[in-house]
Amino acid sequence: MSEKNVILTPAEMARAAEDAAFGKATSNQAKSFLLALTAGGYIALGFVFYVTSQVGAGDMPYGVAKVLGGLVFSTGLTLVVLTGAELFTSSTLTLTARASGRITTWQLLRNWIIVYIGNLIGALTIVGLIYGAKTWEQASGGWGAVVLDVSLKKVGHDFGTAFALGILCNLMVCLAIWAAYGGRTTVDKVAAVTLPIALFVASGFEHSVANMFMIPLGMLIVTFAGDSFWSASGLDPAAYGDLTWSNFLTGNLLPVTLGNIVGGGVMIGVLYWTIFHFLDKPADTSTD
């Protein structure tokens, strides 16, 4: 068996994750920004696929519909992994390289800021394209109705709930990324990513970058959709009055982002860094 086909051990995967984190934090900043643009777009497209899967899914058992949505949404993170795009949620793993002293705090924060902004612009680009393409009018407004209902639910969480949902989400995202480092083929990586991502989406956990697409699109529909959309969909625009920039930024994006940092950077990155840097050492069997 060739060396490139040998499965990595957990310790080797931890080292690969740290090396990747070091590479991200020390990479050319323009490159990081452009790769972040693509990641924001790919995650947004994953949510486009999710919304399409949920149109008319009300007749399906709840769990089946949500699992279906989770499976199709995983397309977004699969594209991120296979193309080497930079996603903020997985970039929280740069805490491992900081813990090892391989990067400075400024390098870590600079990478997070650049990637976060790039993800936001990439996601909003897809928002503009989807709105301009009038995808939200499909199925007699049913497509837009899914966007509105999902967005409204997201801004309805209190701060603590959104924070906890953000933690749970990035536990799964960073576990997916971590497992993908052990993949030696495209099939390996796709398989490693799919189920953890399907789990977080089906369970309603909160992903900051995905929300950069979904909630602004919902706000755009509420603000600019004409009477024909509301009459075709049977929805009342007044019911979506909570879809505001304030509720999006401070009620959802802020706590979810903080939760994503804790869930991925601390509970996965720092945890495994601690295990394999301090605890995974041979016991001292020497005698006096």
C-alpha cells in the first residue's frame, strides 16, 4: 500500500489540523480573503439547496424532512473542503497553532477578521444573485416562504439559546473538518464531511456564515417583495416584522459567532491540542 493511502492516526490528524491552521494564519492575506469569498458563496449555495429541499416537505415526517435538508446542505461544506476555501467556522481551529506558539495572537485575529469579512461578502453576493434571479418566487412563492420562516425562527432565539446553538453547530463542523484531514481520497473527504454537517443542520444548530445568507435574504424579501408574492404565497408581511438588521446582527449573528468560536476553536481545537500535546505521552516506566 502506498504511503499516501495510509489512514492517519488520530495524533497525525491533530498534527495535520495544526499545520493547516498555521498555514491559514500565515498565508497571503489577499489569498485568504479571496478564498473566504468563495467559502461564503459555497455555504450560501448549500443553503439554497436546503431551501429547495424543504419546499413542500411539510407533508413528510418532521425528522425525514430535516435529515433530507441536512444531507443536501452538506454540499456547501463539501465544496469548501475540496476547493481549499477558507471558512470562518473552521478557521477557529487556528487556536491550535496559537496554543503551540506557532502564530501570534494578532496573526490569529487577523485571519479571523479577513475570513469573516470575506465570508460575509461571499454570502451576500449569493443573496443578491438569488434575489435577482427571483428564485424566491418559485413554487408560487413557496421557496421564499421557506426562507422567511427559517429566518424568522433564527432571529427569534434569545442570546443564550443562539450562543448554545452556535457551540453545537461548530462542534460538528470542526469535527467534520478534522475527520476530513484524515481522508486520502475525494470520496474519503466527502464521506467524512456529510454526516456531521447533516446532523447539525437537521438538528437546527446555528452556523454564522450560513446565517449571513439566509437572514439577509429573508429581510430582502420582506422589504421588496410585491403584492403578487404575498398573495401567491398566502403569507402576511406583518408576520415577519422581526426580520430587521438589529435582530440579525445583535440577536443572532453575534451570539452565534461567539458560540461557533467556543464550539470549534475551544471544544474541538484546544481540546485535541491538549490531548495530543500533553496527555498522549508514554508513561514513565523507569525505576529508581
